[in-house]
Amino acid sequence: MTAIGEPVERIDGRQKVTGAARYSAEIALPGLVHAVLIGARVPSGRITAIDTGEAERADGVLAIVTHHNLGPIADRQPPLMPSLAGTAAPGQSFFPMRDDVVHYAGQHIAIVIADTLERAEQAARLVRVTYEETPAITTVEQGRGWMYEADRIFAGMVPGRVTRGDVDAGLSGADVRVTVTFHCAANHHNPIETSATTAMWDGDLLTLWDATQGPNATQLTVAAQLGVPVSQVRVISTFVGGSFGAKAMIWDHPALAALAARHVGRPVRLALTREQMFDSVGHREEQEQYLVLGARADGRLTAIRHHKLSPTSVFDDWAGTALGCSASLYACPNYESVYRLIKANTITPSFIRGPGESEGMVVLETTMDELAYELGMDPLELRLVNHADVDPESGRPWSSKGLKECYARGAELFGWERRDPRPRSHREGDLLIGMGMATACYPVAPVFTPQRARARLYADGRAVIQASFAEFGTGVTTAVAQVAADGLGIGIDAVRMEHGDTALPNTVAAVGSAGTGVISSGVHAAAVALRGELVRTAIADVKSPLYGAAPDDVVVKDGCMMVRNHADRGETYTDLMRRNHLSDVEVVGSYDPPPPSDQYASMTFGAQFAEVAVDADLGLVRVRRMTGVFAPGRVLNRRAAHSQLMGGMLWGLSHALLEATHMDPVQGRWANASLGDYLVPVNADAPDVQVETIEVRDSVVNPMGVKGVGEIGMVGSGAAVANAIFHATGRRLHKIPITIEDLL
């Protein structure tokens, strides 16, 4: 191995910083026109009239599309399904503009198409819509009287209730019990690039340039929504300007862009505004969590009861899986989780980085900290006492773990042993100093569809690797190029990646921290198959120095095939191919994921530590340093993994202290749908961040042994910050974000 694990610089970096990279809203096509979406201004009711007359007469306007003239779509829309499943993956089962009913504020009710973006925006302001409003439910408090227990959530993939043992008996037998009710604010994705689609028809063939985490998911979804064959839809998504889950599911705007393009017979560009990103691509739902922990005097947990209440849409039973980690993180014989939902006037909630686990672990890990204080134990020692050597839920051994090593290394790096456990014990002038820690965990998502890649080697020794995946900022392109280089036995400089196009071999949407693991497995399969093809050609060639050698005895380094332990018996790929008049050799490799293991449980683990300074008079919190140590299996690119983990940890800081989308319960709309009012950290908020990984071998999750780092960095870091605030101030706050007002 020569490239895997190395901190290789991003091979797409130069294109991005020079502007050569082209995104979905930058595609220039002959005759291109612009579409602007109009969203409903009420949360519930019916449209009584849409007056488009003045807008249609405005300069440059080509057409205005409403439910009266939308055009043909499939009678039966595809069901809600996560994009990792490899099927159509709409963000919700509802498709807009089919009738006059309004289900939530922001629901798309019209499309204005004009020759310039400015003219389309101006015409959109001239469209007059009147409504017959009906009562709406948009918050947990409004819907509390209508809550119900979900049978299943997460597109039917997760049961609404899970129990083991006897929780009541476990709580009755506990020496100490801690009960909390915790409120988590709604959150929204805010990637640099808003969601956008450029659509063009050529007869019956549709091409979409779409900002998506899964080009194939967009292809399958739009084909199903429009009722056209998948073979007639091509999706190109070479570069994506961030996602965090906003582009993991396929919402209605790609299909609406296609319908607009068909309506006017010209290519159409449709880009969501920043405000529309708050009501068009899902969100992390507002939620209330109820958690009870019971423990013996020695700290061993006797029972966990964890419930969640959150609003979902009127169409889908969706909830982020916030209770999953509490089932499997700690050894506890008695456990109960229950998801309760409220049918509300909202778009279906969706994935947002660390979906479910981020907010669930804030609640679990701050309550574990509270339990540690009740017991008079060190918070780290409490976690070690309850370490789960096997999965408590299934009883299966872990495919790999490494959590104890993460605890030990994280505590060493952070200096945990210097911490005085007494709250308010460390002061620097007006600042109260606190230290907190938390566990991080994130499930390894199963993949069900084959992952394919094409590898082609030319006679000059250079290779091209093709696969359909999109690069949305994670560095997956560089990581899989490293895998290809090592699989072929050539330098990474000799590898060129072509990706982001459904015309290339299929890969699944890169979501749930699974993208790099499964995509690299498909690329690895292609590279190894191509290497094997060339080795077989050499050992069958009487003119080759490798003639007659056993295939398993041939190794390849720097493009030279050699018999193991016989460096004088070998030749380069180039020599072999030129002698045999081969301009290139090509194979398609496939990784077919096995069914989820019935012998092992799989999860990624880590440990998070944070130090904060709290102004005792002003309530201002500054996070001064963070340390995270993680065990994500094999690390393909140390630089990219470090960047992902650091970014996740900083988002956890933001989750704990800043991010909240506020619903106006009277208007039924988000009150702070802008980056001026939705708070995110800036460079001045970023502390010193220390990241390390513990490599643990995992032969179960995929051929490369990669678990993924996209989300684990965020999980647990918010709890570490919250626990540090308690240590600094002595005040336990059962909510996020924790604001200045809470601490004054």
C-alpha cells in the first residue's frame, strides 16, 4: 500500500479555488431561461385564487405554472424512502401543485419562468394569491393534545417502540434515579450552495444538472415522479457546494424544473433562495425528549427509559432516530424507547448532519453527566463502568469498537486528570472555567445495492476511474483515487477521476457516513479486477518475464508487475500493453454488499472533551478548546478525515450554543429564515480543536474496513460543551441551544 491513509491534498481543490469547477446553477446552455418558485404564505388552508395577469404581462415572462397547468406527472408518487436504499428517494411522499390544498407555509404553489432571473423574481412578486385559511399546528406545544405513538418511523425502517427487560423493575431497584425533560430547537441546513437544478429536454430525453448527494437517487426519483422511464433521465452532479443532508433526499424542485422546461420548451435553471432553503428541503425537527436513568450505587445502570415527541408532516411518520444510541451505547439490562409524533403543518423533517444521534446524544450524555454527579463519580469512570463489550440490544459482538482506547487517549490529550470535579471550582477573573466530556457514537448504515465502478488503464500507464457519485465537499474523490492507485499499484498522480454522472457506473447516494466506505469498495473492486486482468495477460504471454508465474505470486508497485521476492523477474504495464498492441484495458468492478450481519453489530465510537469559559456577569460562553478521539475503522485520507471530524466537532459547538430556528406559532412560518437571524459560528467562535483517530481493523463493514467520519464528529461534542458549562457554572440546563439568556 502506498497511498491509502496518506494525507493527500484534494485533487479537486485547484478547480474549486480557481473557479474552474462548475455547479448546478452555473451551467450555461443555449436558450437558458430562469424559474422562480412561489411558496404558500399560510400554513393550512386552500388557495381560493391565483391572479397571474399582471405577472404574465411583465417584460420577459414566458409562462407561469400553477396547479391548473402543471402538466402530466405520475398518478402514484413514490413513497418516502432514504436515499441509501438505492431506490427513488423523495424527501416526502407529497408532491405539490396537484390541487389547491395548502399543507404548510412555503409549500410550492407556482413557478414563474422568465428570460432573466431578475425578471422572474420581479414577476413572482406580481402574482396575487388569496387563501381560505384553516387552523394550523406548527409547534410541539400546540400539538401536545394530538400526539400519538408511532408504529414505525424513518420510512418504516425503525420501530416506534423498543423494549428489553423490565424497565419499571429496573428503576424500582435503582439506588439513584435521574429524570429529565429536554427541549431541542429545530435546526436547518445552510450549505454554501443552495439547492439548484438546471433542466433540459431533448425530445423525450431529460438531462438534469442537480445539486445532490446522489445523482442516481435524483434520476430514480424524478423518473418516478414524472412517470417516465429511468433510461430517459440523466443526472449530472460533478460538484456540489455542501449539503449536510439538505441534498440527501430528493425534494420536488428537480422535477418542477423539468416540468417548467417542458412547459416552455427551453432549458430552465431553478435555484432555491436562502429563505426557501428553510421550507423546501426538510429540517431537524423541534423535539422534546424524556429520559430516566436508574443506577446502582456503584454506577451500573439498571434501566433506561427514553421517549421523544416531535412534529411530523401530515403525510409521513418521520422522526430522527434520536433514541437509537441509548439502546446500544451502555450495558443496561432494561431499556425502553418510544417515539411519539404530532401531525403538523410542516414539510416532512429530514436528515441533517448526525440525524437523530446528534440531539439524542446531547440528552443521553448530559443526563449521564448529571447521574455521575448524583453518584459522586467521575463522568469518565461512569462510562467505563457501563462500557458495553457486546451490543446490549442484540447481544452480538461488535465488528470493531476501540471506545476504551478513545477514552484513554482523549483524556490524556485533554488533561482530564487535572480537572477539579467541583462545579465553579476554577475561576480566572470574571470567567468561570469548566471541563466536560461525552461519548460519541454513530451507527454503520447498511447498504443494499451493488456499487460499481469502471477502471481503464492506458498504454502510457495512466488510469481513468469512472463512477456516478457526486463530490459534495467531503473529499471522497481524493480518497477513492487513493484506493484506485493502490489497487492498481500505480501512483495517485497517474489516476484521473470521472464522477457525478448517471451515465457512469452506479453508486449509491453518499449519505449516513456510508459514502466513502461503499464507493471505495466499488472502486477497489474495479481496480483489483483490472490489475488481475493485466497480470493474467502477462503470465499467459510467452514473451513476458512473468510467463508461467502463479497469479498470487505477482505484486505490482509503481506500475511494474514483479514476481514476489524476484525483483529481476518483472515488467511494466506499459511494456506488456504495447507489446500486445493494447491501447487500453478496461473492466467494470462491482461490490455487492452482503445482507446486514446476523453475527455482528456495527457502530462507530469516539470520545469528546471540551473546555469553556463563562462570563459570570454577562452569561457569555466561549469554548476555549475541544479534543476528539475517534475509532472510524480504516482511514483512507488522514487530512480529509481530520477536516471532517473537526468540522463536525465545531458544528456540535454550534448545536449546543447557537443554532435554533424559531417558529412563529401565529403565522405558522419560520421567523428567522435567513443567515442574518439563524446563528452559526464564525472563525472568531472556533476554539483550538485537537483531533486524533484510533485505527481499528474491521473486516465486516465493507472490504475496505471503512466506517466513515462524516457525522461522528458532531455526535457528542454538543454534550461535552453543555457538560463543561455545568462544571463551570453549577447550572444544569435541559435545552439546546444554551443561550446567554439562559445563563443570566
